[in-house]
Amino acid sequence: MEQWVFWPVAVLALSSALVVVVTPNAVHSALALVANLFSVAVFYVLLDAHFLAAAQVMVYAGAIMVLFLFVVMLLGVDRQEDLKESIPAQRVLGFLSVIGLGGLTVFTLRSAFDQVTFAGLEQANAGGNVEAVGRTLFEGYLWPFEITSILLLIAAISAMVIGRRRPSRELTEEDAAA
Amino acid sequence: MIQPAQYLALSAMLFAVGAAGVLLRRNALVVFMSIELMLNAVNLSFVTFSKMHGGLDGQVIAFFVMVVAAAEVVVGLAIIVQLFRFARGASVDDRRSLRG
């Protein structure tokens, strides 16, 4: 049963990831990224991480991708990238190093985890995955969790400070002083 | 039956594709999306390890990665919008103002 879901979704995940990288249009990249995030959510369900699958769809495919598409539409980045290389042979070298990185990690992981099987989460997920994750989070990771809330607050405030339009009056006063 | 090695190999391939996007693309928004791809690939291996070891700590770490990625997207997109406003373009090669 599991392999009937795994292999098609694996093909979907890899091909949509490739589309994100190769398509010249940023809107198409964003839509392919949505497909990729959904397929990763399917893997989370296969791996008995039900809470993370729901959070993936809501946080990534919902919130983050809406933000991405909003910025793409706002800035209108549908013009072509220039193909001039500022570093000589950057494309060839980048392609070769990515092939090396992917090949090495896949080979190492496959050989290192060749005989390893899943211990399974039946025991840990006995009372439901959401309850179990919540218990682990608040028993073992309470302090990081609270710090994370401060991080989110800092991110929200800093995005407002960075993104605000500076009033032109300040600029002219500084120019007059300078 | 799918074994952990398959999930980990898939996650490594997704990470390599994301790294290719960061290395080969110029558009700052697409570079940003490729970083998201890489974060997701790492999350997938965390969740795989969680099931492999029979504990839920891997899922909690993946949850934290997700939260930090959300914060990172908010600040990064604000910076990209400002770049567009001042410099009229999102090509990462043209951003050399901080070079000493």
C-alpha cells in the first residue's frame, strides 16, 4: 500500500522542485513550490507525522506561499533574467558541484541506512499524534518554544520597520544639513 | 515496504535541487524559494529519523524549523521589497552596495 503512494508522490515532489528551479517565470516557480510543499505533506502523513502534515499545509502552502505570490505580483518580476555570468563559468561549476553534492549525499545515505528499518511510532503515537507532539513539545522543549514566540514577535516588528516607506521630509532635512 | 533509505535519498535529492536553485538563479525571489526547498528537504529527513527511532523529538525539531522558516520569509521578503523600491530589480548579482 505504502509504495503505491510513495513513488508517484516522490516523482511529483522531484519534478515540481525542478520546475521551481528551471522555469523563467517567478509565478510558475511559486506554483510549483506549492505542489512540492503539498507532496512533502503527503510524506509526513506516510511517516505518521499528522500534526506536521496539517501544519505544513496551513503554514507553508497557505501562509508563506500567499506571501510569496503577493510579493511576486506586487513587484511584477516577470521580466527575463540576464544570462551574463559575473563569475566565469559560474553555471557549469555550480551545476557540477550540485551534481557532486546530490550524488555524494544520496550514495552516503543509501549505504549508511541500507539495512535500517523503521522502529515505528505506534507506541509514541498511541494517544494520537497531535497529543503526543504537544506533550513532547511542552515537556521537553518548553523553553525553546517560548523563545520561538519572541522570535516571531521580533520578525513581525522588524518586517514592519524594514518595509515602511521612509517619509521624504526626513531626507530633505538631512540633505539640507549635509 | 518503503525503508528509511528511500526517504533519506529523496530528501537529499530535493536538497540538491534547492542548492542548484541558489547557485544558478539570479532572481532573489527564486533564490528564496530554493532556500525553502532546502529547508523542506531537511524537515523531511528529520521526520524520517523520528519514525526510524520511534520518538517524537524529530517532529518537534521539524516544527521549530518551520517556525524559523516563517520568520525568515517575513524578514527576507521585506528586504527584497525594499531592494526593489530603491534599486529597481531583484537580481542578486547587482547587489554590491555592501562590498568593502
